[in-house]
Amino acid sequence: MTPPDPGPQTVLCGEVRTSVLRTSEALTARTATQLLNLRPDEHVLLSERPNLRVVSPHQLTGVDCRLPALTGGRPRAVGTVAVRAVLTEGRVLQTSAFARLVPGVGSHRKPWGHYLLRPGDIEPLARHQARDVVEGFLASAPLPGGVLNPGSIAERLLDEVLRHQLLDQRAPFKSGRTRLRWTALPAAEGAQASIERFTVAADGLRTVALRTPSADPSAVAALCEDLALHDWLLTTLLALVERSRLGSGDGEAVLAALRPLVDHLLHLWMPGARVPDALAGVWETLERRPGFSRQWQSLVQRIRDQVALRTVPLSRPVMARS
Amino acid sequence: MLVFAASDKGGTGRSVTSSNVAYRRALAGDDVCYLDFDFGSPTAAAVFDVPGASRGVAAGGLHSHLQGRHTEPHRIDVWAESEHEELRYRPTGSGRLVLVPGDRDGGEFAIGKDTVRRCVNLFLQLESEFDVVVVDLSAGRSYAVDMVLEATAQPELARVLSRWLVFHRWTHQHVIAAHGLVFGERGIVAGGVERGHDKGALRDSIRFVRAAVPDPESPLWAHVPLAQSEWMRKCDRDLTELAAELDLGYARLLGKIPLEPVLQWREQLITDEDVLASKVAGMPTRQALEELAAALVDEEAWERQ
Amino acid sequence: MTEQIFRETTAEPRTQSVPLAHVSLELGHLYMEDFEEGADRLREHFARVKPWADAAHAAAAVMSGGGRARVSTCFLVDDYFTQFSSPRELVPLLLGEAKAAGLEIDYLARESACAQADGVALAAAVEGRLVESPAEGSDGTRPGARETGWLSNGQRSPAAGTAEAMGRVVPWTPPSEAGARRHSIFVDVELWSADPRRTWSCPFLASVWQLARLGLLRHRGNPVLEPRGLRPDQALPETWSALPPLLRLNDSAAPFAAYRTTSVLPSRFLPIEHAVRVILGQVDADSGALRQVAERAAGEGIQVPAEIADRAAYVFYPGP
């Protein structure tokens, strides 16, 4: 039996960029709120439990472009994309751009004020298949110009914040940026939030396809920011451990390489800390497989063992020798 | 660390030598990124033997990124994408080697405030990701040189270590031209000071690399008539004197690359295979490149004044 | 005093409301050039404004459904671009000339208050709320007005010539107005200049002025540019900076902010107010403030246009 046509569906989509904050010391709550004070007349949101997380007010960017699509034509769509910056423990900076594609209404662009009254909504001007837009959006190739691209909007904000004069441009370790591109379709009636796909592509791109009961774009974006943060932590830790040539090389060099990880990264792991119950199922799935926390714990254990081994004072007589 | 590779004239082997230095740094374990800022002739990918990119990439290269047409410049992971036999497998213990190419058929473009801002963002991002960022600049006085001087003068880049390598051939004309490019009225130092650089600090961040240097003592020339080898020695002495006079002498010298047919004709990375197995490249060349790559990060070599 | 600029996410952001009149009627806008022409110029101005002010009152009565219309009047004096005279000298002169024409000024604002008032940078806050109307094909990657300092009502003409050496020659194409009817009226507005310190442009400050009069400005949920009177024993100060940014001159006046605004200005202000429309059409105003205005209007049975720019009406009388 074929399921009934769900009709036009709302699609949430967005992209999160994650980078280390280029500063030698992690920022305090106060400095962090100054850094993320993107709209001077609005509040910066700060939360200190269970860890320090500072969220900027939203900015909006107007778009009038094509929707990505894998098979069909690319319908034109008009509206605004919301973007915000999030700083975790004064150390990891994320920018997150997202929008809600509302089911098509009308075929002509309306006066701009119409869209301003619906911040973060994008209205297609032609019929489209939600599935097709999702697939087109998540296809890993770079999105062509003139096509909806929240990632480039997030990237602009990331560069802007990272150039802030509060930062001394000295990161404690070398690390790359990651991009997490996501979509969310409505979950079936009464169903929990679920994850349909999590892929890790080359060049730091991850794609996530969700089904969520909540159509609150901000809450779903926050879940994706949390996923992106932990994916970045794992990616960065793996790269740094590889570089430190753990288990070979000279002890001093290995210790010097591991030290910043202990100082700046190891305490940041807190998956799902702020994810609302309605969306928590997504983390549960990811913890079962691939098992983010398992991999993290085993890496952390390796680092701790190495640090402990290599800091045993050499002057102590080596008992094992006989 | 940002490393700017400049030369006054073409044909100095600037691109091929700086690519080799990038390759050697990656072999030594550094994460290295190579930027093709030779906007008039974006062909660095050819040196790394990356298929489909030898004249730049079709979309999203540095030209369109810096002019704001494309948010993220295309990156090529050399270990994964090169067709060079020796480069296809990343050696154990080596760092990343990433090439950021220009646009196919891209040309020089005028520099505005926006271009400089994007350039600063790019440098900041790559510097926070890579140990060494090599920026291969167009020959001579170019918009590319202007742009990086302007970018590195911005306060955000003030605390980022920048070093300049100026390549020149070992001839009378080239020595004079290299001096002009660095110390001349419209040279790098003067241009930098005009944009807010500290004169002393900028001067001290510049070192010269002599390229295509014939070695009169090399066995290659062992059988030439005595008069000719005497003449070669005299030329070499005269040039050494001229270089010292023009402040291109020992204190500012970072490396000497011998005259090497493989560098001249094949314009590719010189791998150990080239030297040891197929022997198309000479041991002295490999050694010179290795020394230059080491000197790049050797503080002592940069403290000499 | 430590200012609270952050809050725990669990706390609900709340927007405080401001009292609202039916109409905010602007009786004029004084620059140094006008002042230098002497009291006669002011007298002539108010005489020309008077019939239109009466018409505005009549229109407000219709709007309020025949009840007593709440109309407040205001007057703006420039102290941002040039400072001239003093409150002590100018205010009595102004009030006297208005009174002679049969007009009463309820509120007097300083132009610099639109840039900064009571320690709050209003113009910068409004700039942070600009959301440009995108030209067709824009995916959001282009630098915005906040970076360039220019805001247009459509798509600019690309620079002619070649962008790259030996590149393709780009032919000239005309600019176009977004949503134009057949032909375009393209406007590009300079929001600020930076020489060497940022100076906001006159149309940009005039846009802030309109938003203030429409009750749509907040600072972290709190009202800004609230009117203050002088104490009975307090004399008018010698300097403009010592005067409250928005001075209440009439204790029994209707509220300063209103559902709609009407401004009576000489015709030379027409291009400025056109630019104001372009700006207001691209401001993402405080959603809490917008909602309060809409709810209050609905409660009073009053129609308020959805578009902010459509809430402002003008009378341009002939003359400089």
C-alpha cells in the first residue's frame, strides 16, 4: 500500500560551521557576551549550566534564489535566513544559519515587508517536492552560486566574529573548521525525533537528515549545533592525536602536543546537555552507533595514559630493570 | 607561519622551488598549505601533478574567492588527488599537504577593500589550521604583492608570523632586479611601510634564495678548459661581491638551489625516487631543497642581520 | 552601574510597552541654514504648516472613529551635523513663533538623539536590524549594507569594464528597482560615512526618528528615547548636550509615540523622505514592539498598515 501523499511539507534546513576561537585564553562569560553582541539592542543569551554557552541574537539575511533539488527544476524562493553565533566554554565558536521552507504560496514575489514579518521563513514561488529539496541540499558537492546556501551565510559571520579585536589571534593548537549541513522533515504523527542519516564526507563536510516533531527551527538548529560541536571535538582530537605521533617520537614533543588538548578540549564533551526531550532520541541513536562517546572516551583514556606515563620522573630508579 | 614567495622576474623557479619547499615541510611532519597567488598565470597545480587542475580549477578557485564570487576556495588534498606516483601515498609521519589553486584562465584583478578583507580572512583561517602557509606570488610588482602587503599590515595579522622568500637567478641582472624588488623605491619594503608595516621588522622578515646557481666546483664542469673554469670562478666571485654590496649577501641568504634540469624542464616536485631510483635529479638539488625547507623554520637563519 | 547585557536562556525576553497616541505630527525640522535666516523664516514656516496641521487633526479624528483623537506634536532641531544657538535662546523663540501661528509644540527632539540617546546607540542598533531586500539571484553571499554603508531599493548597475586582466568585457546593464511597475526608480542611500569617525547620514537618522515616533524602538526590551520634562525650577540649559534628548514641553500632551506619523516639511525634504522609505522598508523592527502596536490598535479598532513605511504620511509645502 502506498502511503497517502503527505502534500506540501515544511522543510527545515541549515548549516553549522565550527572553529576553535583564535585566542590564547578561553573567554570569560563577560568577554564572550561582548564578542557575540551582534545586535546592540538585543540580549546575548548566556547559560552557565551545565557548561558555559553564549548565544548571539539572530541576524537575518535576505535571499531570492533557487532551491537546491536533485532531480526536478530548481524553484525560485524568497525570504530570510536566520544566523547566530554560539560560543561554548569560551573556546569553540560556531555559526549556525537556518531557515524554514514553508509550503508554496503564490507565484510572485511579495513586497519585502511581507518577508520581514516572517523572520527565518523562505517561501517558494513554485511547486516543489520536499524530498527532492532535501536530497539536493545534502548532496555533498559544493552548492552552486544562486542556490540557497546557508553555509556561506554562516561562514561570513564566522569570519566576522573571528576577526574581532577582542581576540589575540593565537589559538592554542592548529585545527580545521567543520561544516554540518542539515535538514529536518516533519516526523510522522506522534513519532519521536529520529535521525535518518549522518555522513562524514571529505573536506570537513558532514550531512545530517532528521525527522522532527517540533517545527521550531531554533530548537532543531540547537540540536544540530550540539551535533556539530561534538563532531568537531572528535575530529579535532583525532587529528591532534595523530599529529602528536602518540606511541612514537620523543616524549617531550608528544607531551607538548597533548598538553593543549588537556587544557582546552577534554572538558568540553557533554553531548545532548541542552537538547529538549522531544529531540533527545537523535543523540541516543548516535551513541548506539557509531558511538560518539565511546570513541571519545577511548581517545581521552589514551591521552591521559600517555601524559601519565611520560610525566613519570626519569630520576626514579627503574624497578623493572633486572 | 605565512611564507610569501616572490621574485622580480619570471624564470627564477620560484613556483617550483617553493612547491618543493612546501612538500619537504610536509614530509617533515608539518601541515602545509600552498596558495597559488600567481593570478596572471595560475599553474601551480601542474607542479603537484593534480589532474584537471593544471591550469587552475573550473570553479571556486582563488580568483573567484578573493573577488567575492565564491565563499570557500576550492582545496586539493595533494596526497589524495595527485597523479604523481610518489605523492599518492601519504608517508608515515608526514603532515597534510593542501593546494589552493586559482581559477582556470583567471587573470590579474584590481584590489579593493573587500579583496583585502577576504585575503585577511583567508590567511587567518589557514594559519589557524596549518603550520606553514606558502603563498606563491606573481613575479614582479603585482597586485598580488600589494594585496598581501596590505593584508599583513592589518591589526588582525600583526601577531601572525610572516616570512618572505625572494627568488632570483644567480646573474648580474637578476641580482640587481631582486635588490630593486625588495629595497627599491617602489619595492616590497617601501610598499610595506606605506601600508603601515614597521620598516625594520619587514626587512628582517625577508630572505633571498638564489636559484639555478651553477657551481664552478661541480664535477659537471671538471672537463671544461682551464680558462673557462677560471672565468666561471671569477664571475661567481664578482656576483658574490655585488650581492654583498646590495644587501643580498650571506646575512640575508636563506638558500642556494643548483642549476637543475629537472627543476627547469619538468617543473615538478623532486621526490626521493627521482634522486635515488631513477636518478633524474641530483643529490645536491635534493639536499639544497631539504636545507632550504629546514632553514625556513630555523630561527637562527632569520635572526641574522 | 553594571548594565545587564546577558541573561540565562531560560529567562523569557520581555518587551516593555510604550503609550501610544493616534498620530505623531511633526511641525518642522530646523537646520542652521534656516536659523541663520532669522525669526521671519520660522514665522513663515509655521504659517505654512498651520493649515496642514489642522488637516492632520481632522484626519486623526476620522481615524479614531469620531472620538477624541490623541495627536502629539513634535519638532526636531539639528545638533548633530552642526551646533548653533543654544536651547536657552532658541527654544523660547521657537515656541513663541509657533504659538503666534496657533500651533503648540509638545515635544522637542535633538537630532543627535537619533544617533545616541541616554547612553544607547540608537542608530547603530537600527543598522544592526537592516535586512536588505535581496535582488533576484542573491543567495546571501554578497557583502551587505553593514559592510558597505549603502542601501538601495533594488539591484545596482554592475561596474562596466573588465574585472580581470584580459577577462571578458562586461557590458553595461541598468540598475533596477525591486518590484518596479514597468519602469524603475532606483535609489541608493548612503547610510554613513567614515571620515575619520562614523557620521550617520541625514536620511538614516530620519529613519530612526520615524521608528521612535512609531513606538518601535527598544533597547534590550526597554523603551528608549523616553520624553522628559524640565523641573519647574529648572532653566533651559546653555548647551544642547545638557538638554534632554527628547524634551516634553507640554505636560498635558498626548503620548509622543503613535500608530501613525505625519510630517509637514518644505519640499526640499522630499528626497530625504524617499530615502527614509527605502530604509524603513528593510528594517526588521523589534517583534515585541510590533506586536504590541498591532494588539493595541486592534483593541482600539484602528487600522495600522503592516508595512512600517506605510505608517508615515507627509505634507510637502512648496519652498526651500
